[in-house]
Amino acid sequence: MDHLPTFTDVLLARQTIAPYLRPTPLYPYPSLSDEVGAEVWVKHENHQPTGAFKVRGGVNFMAHLAPEKRQLGVITASTGNHGQSVAFAARLFGVRAVVAMPNGANPVKVEAIRNLGAEIRFVGRDFDDCRAYVEEASEREGMRYLSSGDEPLLIAGVATHTLEIVETLPEVDVVVVPVGGGSGAAGACLAAKTLNPRIQVIGVQSEAAPAAYQSWKEGRRVEAPMRTFAEGLATRASFDMPQAILRRDLDDFILVSDDEIRAAMRLAIEKTRNLVEGAGAAPLAAARKIRDRLQGKRVALILSGGNVTLAGLRELLI
């Protein structure tokens, strides 16, 4: 494992990505505040050009990739949002990108990655099958393996979303962030705890894919069954680097059911008038679940992405 990223890395990442990505809005929603019993603000990472927060890390990584590595190319595994971030950043910096995705991956994300110029390889049934393939293929083909979790530049890049939250709303009490591999939550901890150690950072994951949660609870790498519909939360195994940061800095970790996530998606779409994917709605699901603990607090929910398919939207709204 490379060195853990620091807050200095986060500040450098902000400078690096500033020419390519604008800060995203942080809006208050009184209707969600009534629902949760707290002052609720939403960080709209669904407004990113790829529709999700991970593009921050992708741009930060590609900007620092050595010229000789750019010529060889980058290969990564993704259920969608990370792959879009890699494809977007690779196009910016003229890097060949290969993205391994599971069979049956979200077609909206597949199309977006392909349109951004990356090569897609469909592998296995889920993210972890793709991760195993990419680790082997990178050795065989001489490409740079880019982990979606164990990469300091990615974590420092995505941490800029929480840096923006605290700068916009210095009096924020709680930041709630979804967890799949854990890069976003690790980044939230880096930024929030450095700027104000009193800010609570709470992670949330689906109980139908609890690997990161169980790893955090047990203090060791755990694999767990993965059955969630929310692909942004769908990992069978945790990542070491985000876990090291989460064990050090995360205040709490909440599990929610897929039904609670679906209900939060419907509520968020209605109240914010934004498309919200499952992972993006998970923080709202968690806030509703622990509303007794959040009474009277200022709470920022990181809406991590809005890449939901039309078919998924129809099914959700029936």
C-alpha cells in the first residue's frame, strides 16, 4: 500500500482539478429538513460532467501520470462511475484507457464510458470479478493498474467535495457519505477532520453489500455477499487504503436496506428535482434512519451520483 493521502494532498488536488471541474452546488432543502428533523443540505455531485463524484479523483490521477505511463495506458475495474471518471480524465490528458465492467452493467454508464473513448471489456458477474481480471491483465499487457480504492491521488481528489462543503458551510455538524469501496468516505474524513475535528463523518452502505462496513467493524479485510441493486455500493471486498483512513477517522457507519434506499431515491427525486442513483440516495436513507441522533444539527448529504437508467427509474416509480 502506498502512503496514505494527507490534507496537503487534498489542497494540491483542488489546484490540480480546478481548470477542469467547477465546484458543485451545496443547497439547503427545507422539505428534506422536515423529513429528517435536522437542517439538511445536499452536495450535488450529480452535477459533475460525468454525473458522479469520482471524476474528481480521475482528473487528479491522470494529471499526475508520468508521460511514459501515459503512453502505456491505464486499466481499471468499475461498475460505472469510476470508469466514467477514468475515461473522462484519460480523454483530457490523451491516455489510453481500458475499463473492465461486469456483464449486465448499468447501460447508461456503459454508453457514457464508451462515448468518452475508453475501451470496455465485460468480465464476470460483479465488480470483484473485474478487479481480479484487471490485476492480471495489467501485468500481462504492461498497462498501469488503477485501483478504484487503493490510490492516494484518487482519494485526495474526491476529498475536495468535502473541502467545498466545509468552506461553503463552516458550521456543518455532520457529513453523511455513501460507501462502496470507500474512497469518497475516506476523502470526507481527510477534509472534514482536518478542518474541524468536531464534524462527524458518517458512512452508509447497503446491508445487501456490507463488506466495507464489516471490515471497518472488525478491523480487518472482510469479504461479504453482494446482492444490492445500487451498483455504486456493490463490492464484495473492502480496500485497504480507505479502510485505514476510515478506522482512524470515521465516526460511525450505518447499514440501510435496499428498500430504504429506494424510498430515499423517490423522496430525493421529488424534493430536489434531481435524478438520484441508489448510492447517491443512501445518505438520505441513513439520515432518515438515525433522525433521532441528528435533531437540530446541520447535516450535509453527499449525493454522489445521478446515473440511473430509464428502466430503473420506471421500476422505482411504479
